[in-house]
Amino acid sequence: MNHFTPLLFLFTTLFFTLTQAATFDITNRCPDTLWAAASPGGGKQLNSGETWTITANPGTTEARIWARTKCQFDASGKGKCETGDCNGLLECQGYGAAPNTLAEYALDQFEHQDFIDISVIDGFNVPMEFSAATGSCSRVIKCNADIIGQCPNELKVAGGCNGACPVFKTDEYCCNSGNCGPTPLSKYFKDRCPDAYSYPKDDPTSLFTCPTGTNYKVIFCPS
């Protein structure tokens, strides 16, 4: 047997994996600097107009992309953000703190479909669009309302509008038992962003699919 064959197989497998990875172009169209975050992916400062591109392999699940606001980091990448903070790290190693508008996805799932959504269950901090960028999918999900300006008093926080679950931590809002429905507070978000998850069982109107192999874009402050 040719001793180069295992190495060739390794490179072939790696090439196949890379070519099948989905690309996510994350663009800041807000007037202010934001600090984009992704799990998996890490984090990056994005000045207005800048784009950060990440990739995720097929089979990736429970993934999310969000924006952080009013951050300050030192030279070692440690600091703090007003919203969306991920344990004080520039390059996130986990999820961010509420409130944060979330683009969520799972790649290459049932029948080779990607599942994508925008969630405001953990609140809202930056307007967002999550859409297909290539391929046969034309899905566009957007949450671009004045959520913060009209935020109910009990959900108001600096820089954002919190979700009811992070604030009250009850089964009614967090659905820990798996049995919950919409509430007046979740309807506040749903009325303004009909395509976004407003409570945990909001799947029928908030979970969308694209064929695996689609690339995506996330825009903060879409037009």
C-alpha cells in the first residue's frame, strides 16, 4: 500500500469539510462601533460599515451570532460590554448575557436542512437581519422595530430591552417544564417583530429552513 494514501485521504477529507462549511458575513450598519460575537466563532470589533466573516461546519447546532454594545477591552482582550457581554472576553467562548438580539442556527439537520431564526427571548439590543446569501434559499428574517424606545418599564435596562425570562426566571416565561404559551410581555416583542422567537414554544411562526450548503449574512441595523 502506498504510504502516502492515508495522508491523501486526510487532505481530501479536510478539503471536503472546508468546502461544505457555511459562511456567515456579519456586517455592522449601525452608526456606532459594535463588537460582534459568535458561538462558535469568537468575537471581533466591527466599526460602522465593516464586515466579519466566519464559517461553521455541517452538523453545528445551538449556534448563535449577536452584537455587543459599548464595550471596552484591554490589550489582552479582557473587559466588559453594556449588553451582550460574554464573560468579559473579546473573543467569546460561550453565550452572551441578556439582553441580546440573537441569530440562531443549526446546520445540516433533518433531510439536509439548515434551521435558522432570530430570537428575542433573551431580549433585544440591536436591530438585526438574518438572511440567506447564496443558493436557492431566499429567506430573509428581520427584527428592526423600535423595541428599546417603547420597552415596557419592567423590562427596561441600560442599552436594551430585556426578555421576560431573564428578568423573572419563572416557568411561565422560561418554559422549563416544556409547557408554556405567549404572554403579554412576549406579545410586545411579537407584535413588533412577527418573524422572531418571542417565547420558547414560538416555533410555528419563527423557525425557518434553508437547504444545507446555503451561505448566510447577518446585518446589524439593516435598512
